[in-house]
Amino acid sequence: MEEPLKNERLIFHIDVNSAFLSWESVYRLSADPQALDLRTIPSAVGGDAKSRHGIVLAKSTLAKQYGVTTGEPLAQALRKCPQLTVVPSRFDYYIKCSHRMMELLETYTPDHEKFSIDEIFLDMTQTIHLFGQPLEAANRIRERIRDELGFTVNIGVAPNKLLAKMASDFEKPDKCHTLFAHEIPSKLWPLPIRELFFVGGAAQRKMENLGIHTIGQLASCDLAVLKAHLGEKYAVTIRGYANGVDDDPVAEKDPINKCYGNSVTLSRDVSDYETACQVILSLCETVGARLRADRVLCRNVCVELKDWEFHTQSHQMILPEPTDSTSALYGYACRLLREFWDRTPVRLIGVRAGKIDDDSFSQLSLFDSPSNRKKKDLEKAVDQIRSKFGVDSIKRASFLKEDSIVDHAASKRKHLNRQEDIR
């Protein structure tokens, strides 16, 4: 059994196997124990199977064997696997599953960091003595999640966050793996560079052109060569990662939002202004609702675009007056888009609201017309209805078209789903 060196940090990374699909299976089996377990057949969580609209959010192991990938258009996945069973997403329930897992894991250490809805880091350095040897403790945690919550996880055990995350990506599902410093040459370095965290497609191509194909080759590459082709900062970071270097602490992020944002990766590239604005409206629905829920206003709006080669550009503006209005955010964001976008096809669109103020300190504008006040009252009424009856209870008519590229409220799990509402 591999063990950490004395005085070495000990980090666990817990990652749910096929999270949305697993949680959807748990939901269906809890409602009907005789229901078919989606994890045992070629299946996917995505859009509407009848209209073949939407993208694959999660897929089963059997679906993966047919070449189905997360993020691909549903129509393409069905061509690969005609017998694919597709079910719609149920984000409210997925958040509950995530929250239950986080509560269970927080009993092992006060030092934890939620990385995403289905991933969490635990710093076990100060508490591992309470639970036994690292790998034994990780396996007990894995078994508790499986037995008590009904789904499986992979757990990576390592001296830092980077190596723990890499370890949790080793053989799946329902496994625990270690990646300590002395294991790097045998477990990490033989892997393709694409599997190293923070290596994207463009960086991969540049490194392969230099003859770098494995993480081990990257770890031993001359830093000056990397800087010349990848840029100084990225070269230092990525070569450090290849050698297992990461000093980032496990710490919860500041709960006070300095910025409210949302972004969406699209099922197809977008190059026309009208479609891009529809995506922006979907994003502003979520951002505006979160501002109003927290009773804050923003004084800055930023639009971010990422094209098919993953080049990112953004444009922002200071608002003439603070706002929490979805309509106002949408208007400003569309103006920004018109000003800086050259119609290069984009794959990701994001909207951020910054420079946050408490709404109790906002001044009444002399130009706040009765129609603007009616819009604000309407948006608050819509928030209340969605909070009580679900996000889908009210939709804008523009999102009822069958060919809409996004849902009416992008990333629903961020939309009015407060933690206190799902305990």
C-alpha cells in the first residue's frame, strides 16, 4: 500500500462518476426500485430525444463505448448509437444529490473546497490520523457514498490538488488511486500530454509539433524552448504541473460575490448577431435573477466570447446607473456585443455583472420612468413564481421555438437555486 511521506500534505479529490446520469438513475430508482438503471444501458442525459435537440450532458459507460462524448450534439450521439436512451435533465435534484455528498464529506475535515457540482477537494493533512491509512480512509469514504447515497465516485489521494485530481481520473468507476511524489515517474509521466490538467487543444498541438507527446517529455523539456512557443507564464505553470508542482491551498472561495456571471458552451458555432443575442438573453435571465435574490446591484457588465480555437476576447462597460434588471443587462450586453464582435464563429458566450453594490444604497434615478419601474416589478414577480413553481413555469416566448440553441435560463442550477432551499 502506497503511503505519503512524513510531513507531506494529504489531499483527497472526490469526483462523481458520470454525475448527472448517476443522479438521474438514483432519482428513478428511488421512485421505482424496479425501474431500469440507466447506468446499465447505453444512455445519456441531454435534451429532447424526439426533437433530437440539445447536447449530451452525461453518458453511461456503455454509451461511451459507442463513441458518445459529453458536450456533443444529441443528433450526432444518436447517429453513433441509435439505441441510445436519452432522458431530460433534472438540475434541482442533481443539486440536492451534490449537497448531500458535500455534507457527508465535510465530516472528515473542516478544510474543504467545492470545485464544481460533482467535485470536492478535502485537505486531510490534520485529520487523517482519525481515519487510518490514506488509501483505507479513501476507500471507506467511497463505500459510504455508494451505500448511503446510491452513486459511485472516484477518489484521488495525493500531496496536492493537481496530483489528487489527476489520480481521480485514473481507472473508473468506483475506484481510489494514489499519486504521491515517488509515483510520478511510473503513473503520471507515461500519460499523453492532453491528459494533464490545463493542457488544451491548441497547447497540445504546439507541444506535439515540438516532439512532446507525453507528460514525462514535457517535464524534462527545456524551459526556454517552452517559453518561446507557449509564452513565459503558461510555460512555467505547465512544466511545473508536469513535475507535480502545485502549492494551491484547499480553501473555500470568498462567499461574498464580487461578480455575478454565467457562460454557456454552445452545441454549434454561432456567427450571427441574432442568435448570439438570444444566448445573451438566456444568460442575463440567470445573472439578473441572482442579483435580485441577493439584493445587490451591478455597475459593470462584461461580455466574453471564446471561438472554435479557444481564443478568448471580452468587452466591458461601466453602467450609467446600478441595476439588477434582466432587461437592462440584456440591452447593455447586446450593445457590447455589437461594438466588439467581428462575427468570428464562437463556441462559448458569457456575461458577467461586476462592481457590486448593496441595493439599499442605490439612488433613485430622475430618469427612472414608470415603464422601467413596471419592468422591475414584473421581473420580481417572475422570480417569485419561478422560485415557488420551478424555473420552467414561465418562459419568454422567444425561447419556445424548436430550434432555440439554448434553454430559456442558461445553467438552471445557478438560477434561483439557493443552498438554503435544497437542504
